[in-house]
Amino acid sequence: MAEDIINISGEHYVLATTALAAEQNRIVKHSNTFAVFDTHGDIHSLIFGNQGLFHNGTRYLSGYQFFIEGRRPLLLSSDITRDNHLIAVDLTNPDLIVSVEKQIPRGSLHVFRSKFLWEGRCYEKYRIRNFYLDPLEFTIYLAIASDFSDIFEVRGMRRQARGERRQFLIREYLMEIPYVGLDNILRRTRIEFSRKPEAIEPGRAVFSLYLKRQEEVEFEVVVSCIEGGTAEHEQAASFAHAYHASARLFRSARGRESSILTSNDEFNTLITRAVSDLRMLLSEVDGGILYPDAGIPWFSTPFGRDGLITAWETLWFNPDISRGVLQYLADNQAQETINRQDAEPGKILHEVRMGEMTNTGELPFSKYYGSADSTPLFVMLAGGYLRRTGDRDFLEMLWPRIRQALVWMDTYGDADGDGFVEYARKSPHGLNNQVWKDSSDSIFHADGSLAEPPVAACEVQGYIYAAKKQAAFIARQLGLNKIAGDLLAQAVELQKRFELSFWDDELPGYVLALDREKRPCRVRASNMGHCLFAGIASPDRAKIVTETLMDDSFFSGWGVRTLAVGQPRYNPMSYHNGSIWPHDNAIIADGMARYGWKEEAGRILEAMFHMSRFTELGRLPELFCGFERRQDQGPTLYPVACSPQAWAAASIFSLLRSCLGLTIRASSREIHFSKPYLPEFLESVHIRNLAVGEGTIGFSAIRHHNDVSIQVLERTGGISVSLNK
């Protein structure tokens, strides 16, 4: 059928012209600037389309290559520091035969490159040393290109027209590449050299070097991304000054993070990398609010759903992330109906974009609201944050926004008045599917036909149920008892209707969705696990869903697939129809643990841990393929997965909390453990500096033969500990 064909040039499709998983990229980020380099520290966007230096949704460097006598150096080592701050690359020369008289054997020169980002600039230092017995004279040059592609062009979109390339500006120590977009914004890539090149021309800078034996030379290159204005840009700071300033920021970005140390060194590496990834992805928005960008390279911008789920996953570990997410989304809540942006009063943001295509109106994503689940997730997080922190003043300030969100759920969200929240896009360029599985082919019937909108997804109804319960809790804390009672009654009624309309004994489980005609999409999908997370499932049906999701058709050995084997659109290499997502697994495990299925949650934690052992830098990617786990082999990676991705990095904290059964009640200064469980690879977990109200506590969870004990290490502020085995 025609509607089943995926438009591979559409704005919501990421072209897979190269496999990111195979490239071993080096990624750094600061605020609205990020860079994707290869292991040499170079950029080859013509070969690897995702590489480049990006700022505010535009690629300012599309080519940046370092050569010695016209040849690419040999790679010795390439790494990024544990805090994701600095890229360090060691190179040497290949065998160079410049002429009969001039030959340089391989390994004669050592080149050390170090680079980082700070305030819209990429700072790089070169150190080149001669280890040959004799003096060496040679040339090096940098090849530089800027295509000023919008991030959506990099993803694969084709445009009818582009802006104007202006003439290169060449000076003794710099070159500047200007571009005026169709949005009439002047963008410039400025490259400054601390050492004067022997020759400089558009796209090329050449240096002649003469080094005695053991002599070393240093020089710096700074690439600035300049947006707007025609005045001369201020001179960039030195490498050393910028490095120390940026290092201070990295150290101060911890907020109220707890420290986690376990008995397993590899698991500790995963935790350390996850913390570093989250810090790197946090950006200052709207005057200083810290918000986690969704992921690099395709989603390095605020997303509502991603930010909310990341905040939920890290709420116990660092509640400051949740406060920033709630504040930013409240400040950007829709206040009017704008069809082009799928905006309606009270609706919570889906995503924000910057860049030429957004500025010109080619895309609706300057502020886009095409999400059915961000709004209830916002209310859920608000309630969770109040329970976790006891911050009543903040919630009192937030309450008008929560009320607007609740009104949206009951009116715009339920336009036909059947008691369920549905979605259907109004923007011609908006998303067809406005849930976390937002691929155009992810919501369908048992015969494979796509569901016609408006669509009521099963997990969205669960989120609505949980949101009303959390809103009732907030209302009661604010003294609004009548509102609290009404919300609880609405939640109870929704649960009854949900069980009648969404449960299917033959699946068995909750159907994926209801279509426009209220026909159930009888598909075995991981979405049903989100219903456990939300608490809308009855205990008996939660048991059935748990058993279903842990059978071989869903659980691959590496995690729970998004779609069971044998379903009509199942493809383990697809984005949403058979792949495995760490955040999806963390939500499912949270739901299982809620109903007491700790061993199953532990199996998911163990699967994610083992998966991370096969990835570069030990991080969890956005997703990976859903093939069955093969003995003595690693998982199959997804070719264009973002890595790092915020909700994937945060999933490990959620999984750990689910297994421990940890609940924090700040108002009563209490932490509670419900049937704590640790899988066999974890003998012990030690957590310190866990903030509870004005106090802190540290504890150890120690696995024994058939249970887990909790030992308090230190505490301040009169915090009590309770345990239910």
C-alpha cells in the first residue's frame, strides 16, 4: 500500500549512508555546540556524513584534515577523557619519500593533538616532536571546508534552495568562511592560527617546519562559530585559558549527584561514563536553566519527552535535573492553538530547533508540540519531584501550569470525549506518530496495516492515569483536597475503561493502540510494559505482561525488543519495530519492580550491563539491533544510533533503583527499600551523599545467597531507613 512506503528523503527520516557504530567517532559538546571527529581528530563529512562542527543546528565545519607532506598520518592512539571534556590523539608519520634526497622513515615524528569545545569554539593544540637521528624539514597542512548545512540536511533532507556563499576572508593568521542563509543570518566559520602559515588560501593553510633532533614545536588552532552581525568578532582566548575555564564548568556541573561505587569494576566504568555523558548533554537554556539535550548527533537540542524521561530516570540520583526540566517546559508550555506547530493550550513541548530551515519556516520545529505523552509525563515528573525533594514552594509556583496540562488532557487531548487521549497531527510537516515510537510505521494492526489517526496509544493512557494520581498528590500537599479527590476518582474511572478496552487475552497483554474507529491494534509490543511503569495494570495482568515480555519472542538476551518476533512488521534492524532501546528497558524494568518482579528487572539490568561491555567507551547507545544473543559474541549495533543519548545514559540509574526498590520521601526524611535485589554480577553497591531534604545518607546494599542487606554508612539530618523484604 502507498501509505506503507517510507519517504527516505523526508524530514523525520535519518539517512543511513554510513554506519555511525562502525566509525568510532570522538564526540565533544558544550552548550549549543558539538563536534563529531574521527579517531584521527579529523572531519570527513563527504565520507562520514554525520561528522562536523555544529553550532545552533548548523554545521560550521564540514571538512578538517591534517596532513604531513600530503599524506595522512598513522594513528597510534585516540581517546577522550572520562569526563568527555578533551579529545587526545597520538599520530606519527608514514614512510615519506618526498624525493630521492628527502625521505622520512615512519615513526620519526610524533604528533599529539588535543581538542575541546568552549563557548562556540573548538580549541586545538598541536605538539610535533622529531625523534629521528637527524634534523627534519617538512610541511604540514590543514584542509578546511564549511558547508553550513542545516542539521536536517545532514540527516538527509533535500532543499529547493540554499543561501549564498560569500568570499573567503584571508589574513596573516586567520581565514574566515562566510555564508548568508535564506533566513538572512550571516554565519561565519573563523579559523585562527597561533603560528603564521607559510601559505594560506581558501580552504588550506600550509606550515613549513624545521625540527632538530628531539626538538618540539607547538601551535594552536581555534575554530569559531559566529552567528549574526557584521562586526569583527572578539579574539579567541588561548587554549590554556579556555581549557581551565571549561574544566571548572565540568567540575561544577554535578549538582546534587550521589556517588555510586560497586564491586564490579566494569559496571563502575558504565556508571562513570553515564554520569559524564549526562553532564556533557546538559545545556544552559532560557537564561541559565540546565536541560539535557536528547542526543548527539541528530537530537542535540531540548526534547520534551526525552528530557522528562531522563529526569525521571535520574530523579533519585540527582533531582536538580528534574527541576530544570520542569522549569523549562513550564516556561515553554503552549498557550494558544497553532496548527502548524501542533500546539494547543496547556500542551507540553515536543522539541525546539535552531537553524536556517527552522528560521525560514521550512520546518515547524522552532517550537513544536507534536507529542501526546509529554504533557502527562510533565505532570508525573512534577509529582515525583515533590515526593523526592519536598520542594513545596516550587510546586506551588508550578501548579497553574500543571492545571493547564490537566485541562489539555481532558479537552484537546480527548477531542472525541471517549475518555482516552488520542493524537492526530494538524501540521503538514508534523509527526504522524506522536508517541515515543514516532516512526511512520510503528503503530499498526495485526495484518500490518497502519493505524489511522486519531490514535490512542496504550502507554499514553497509562501516563494519563499516573499523571492524575500524581496531580492529586500535589493538590493534597497544597491543601486543594476537593481537586485531589476529583483527580483520584478520574484515575480510577480511567483504569476501569482502560482494562475493558485495551486488554486482549489472546496476545496476551495490552493492545498497542486503538485507531480512529476504536479498533484495537492487536500487536505484541513493548509499549505494554509502560503500562506497568504507570501502575494502571491490575496485579494479575501485570504478572501476565511480565511473563510475556520476558519470553524468547521479546527478550533477546540483550534486552526486551520493541516488537516481538513474528509480528507482521518485525525487523530487528528497524528503528522501532524489533530493536532494543535501553530507556524502554529501564521503564519496563521499573514497571516490573513496581509489581514485585525484581528478578526480571535484574535480568534486564544485567543484559544492559553486558551490552555496554561491547560498546566503545562503555556507554549505552540510543538503541541497538534486536537479534538474539549469540554465545561468545557481542550485540549487533544500530547503524545511525545517537551515542551519547540522554535517556539511554540515564537508564542505568533507573535500572539500579528499580532493583534496589528504593523510594525517597523527603517530607518525612525517609528512604525505603522494597525487596531489594542484586543480580549475580553485583556483589555490593555503595551509594554516598544521597540528598534527602536537608540531610544526606550513605549506604551499602550487599548481596547474600538469597537476599540483599542494607547497611547505613553515614547520615545527617535525622534520615530514617526502612526495609520490606
